Amino acid sequence: GQGMDVGNDELMALLRKHGMVERTILLGMREDVPRVMQGFDLHVLSSRAEGFPNVVAEAMAAGVLCVVTDVGDAAYIVDDTGWVVPPRNAFALARGIEQAVATAGTPAAASRVDAGRQRVMSLFSLESMVANWQAVWRRLAVDYPQPGCEAIGRRLLFVVNNPAFFLSHRLPLALAARD
């Protein structure tokens, strides 16, 4: 991603401090993430906080086993097709990674990969998400008409599962829409 390259002095200082320069590959911004992801044996989401981590669904769609921390919607995305561990627990994360690596190349891993790909396609494909949003809008139009709304005009709906993400990611859009 942006700033994830050797030009990031702060990041490089941290890598040097912890002796990780030789063990880290910084790819920077990439336009070929699906192709790169297909080369992974395992995808690990070690986040402390998330909303809906798209990267997990992208890994599953690319046929990659996933280990995730139980933050935001990560556990819902993975369900039983991957490994879910508590956040901020390095031991549990390491154990989840060990379990996933131990299954690599086995029929059990192939089954998880296939189930993960099917889960992403059925629940999180563009068609599925559009249909779900249309259902939400139809329901809101029926359930929440308010007197005087005709004068307001169009409505804008933000759905967030973490108020901090609304503030950090959507507040500028909401303010611009209001204005």
C-alpha cells in the first residue's frame, strides 16, 4: 500500500530497530494485488480493529487460506473456512498460523479454499451486495417516510459497524453531501 516502501523512513527505522529489514519485502502501491495474492499460501489479518476487511474476502476469492483476528466482520467473512483467533493475542495468532500451515496441501485445505471461494461469491459478490443494498433502500423507503421529506430531496445512508471508521473514513463525504 501507499507508503509501504523503502522510502518510508519511519517504517524503515522500525524494521532496523527490530532486525526485520532482511526479512521484510515492501512492495509499495500495487495495481496487481489479485495476481500477487494468488501466489500466497496463507493470508493473515492480525488487526486490532476493522470494519469489513475487504482484503480477507479478496484472499478467499483468490483461493488463499486465511487466519484472522476476531475484529469487525473478519470472523463473519471467514466463518469456518479459515481460522479465527482473539485480537491482541500473539500466542493465539501463532497457533492459528501453525494450524493453517499444517493443513497446507491437504484435502482439508482444498476443501476450506473451495468453501471460502464459494462463501465470498455467494455473500460478498458485487451482485449480492447490490441486491442487499437495494433491499435496504426499499425497506427504508417503506418503513421510514417522514412528513416533509419531499422538501429535503434525496437521502444518503451510511452503514458502519464502528463509529471510529465513520469519523476516519466517511465524515468528509458526509459533510460534503450535507453542503
